[in-house]
Amino acid sequence: MDTLTRLEATIKQRLSASPEDSYVAQLAKRGLPAIARKLGEEATEAVVAALAGDESELVEEGADVLFHLLVLLAHKGVALAEVLAELERREGTSGLAEKASRA
């Protein structure tokens, strides 16, 4: 988790950087739709890698998914700790039961 926490802090700093100096700032400047599309693109690439059975590609795409999710969360002002707390709340609950509780 330390890596994700450090990455979250770096992303928060780079949101306010110059777009000429930071990929995160470039994405942020393009706005929420661009960030969301990029996350979707990376998620699709992860699925393709998984279906192709390419483990190293899946690892790379998985890292891209996590990175872009953190960018989206930071852009929306949602802390990683909030997402982790939700996962912790769900821990020990059947996925089927958790999904049914949302209906």
C-alpha cells in the first residue's frame, strides 16, 4: 500500500503542475471526460491482455488501470483511503450478498 499512497500524493501534486511538465496535469486540463475515457481505455487493454493470456502485459496494463484510477479519484477529490475503507467494509461479505444489498 505504501506505493499507492506515495503515488496518490504525487498525483495530487501534479494536478496543479504545468501541463508542459506533467502528464497528470495534461489529463486534468482536458477534464473529467478525458480522464474517464483514459481509465476505460486502460481497463479494456487489461481485459484484452488477460484474455490473450499475456501475463506481463496484464501486469503492465493493471498498473496503468491503478494509475489512471488514482488520477480520476484525485481529480474528483476522493481519497484512496475512502476506497480502501469501502473495501474493508465489504471484507468478509459474500460478493453476492454485497451486490444484493445495493438493490
